Amino acid sequence: MDGINMEAMMKKLFTVCILALFSFGCSNANAKAELKLESMMCGMCSATIEDEISKLDGVVKVEIDDEKKTGVFTYKASVINLSSIETAISKLGYSANDTKADPDAYKVLSKCCQIGTR
């Protein structure tokens, strides 16, 4: 190979390596979303949501604000999406944004966790 072809090949290889590293880095990017948790009534509610959602594959961090009835969820977008997190919260018996609580899960919540029963 002559010097010109070798230089062109090295530039292409370098470009491919950079693109591969960039693609890999983006696929593990974290996303962050704040969810309304309006049906959350007490500390037991927030502890349940935090504990159970933290166990989901791809969820990095859960921060619940009891007073504001919100939660900030940090997750790996390549592993789980926001809709899946909302659905998982719904299956615990709580609403998350516009995703309503699963009625069957809501029925088995402690009385202090049900709206209007405090």
C-alpha cells in the first residue's frame, strides 16, 4: 500500500471508531422525568413506589417528594421507557401522570393509602 491509501484507510478507521464510541455512549444515556403521583397519600405510598420501581431493570434512581406528590425518575432509556414506569406504578395501585391506578391493585392498598379514607 502506498502512503496515500494508508492515510485514507487510517482516517476511515478513526472515523468508524469515533462513531462506534459515540453510538455506544448514547445507547446507555440516562433519561430523567418528573411524574405526578397525585393518588399518593402517605409515606408508605412513597416508600412502596420508590422500593418497587427501583427494582425495575434500567431504573437508576427514584426520588419521591411527598409534599408535592411527584417523583423524579432517572432511567436508562435504552432499557426501559417512561410509559413502562408509569404502568408499573399503576400496577402498584397508584396513578402516574395520566396513567390511572389499576383498580384491583388499588383495592388492596392499606386504607391510609386510599384517597378519601384518611
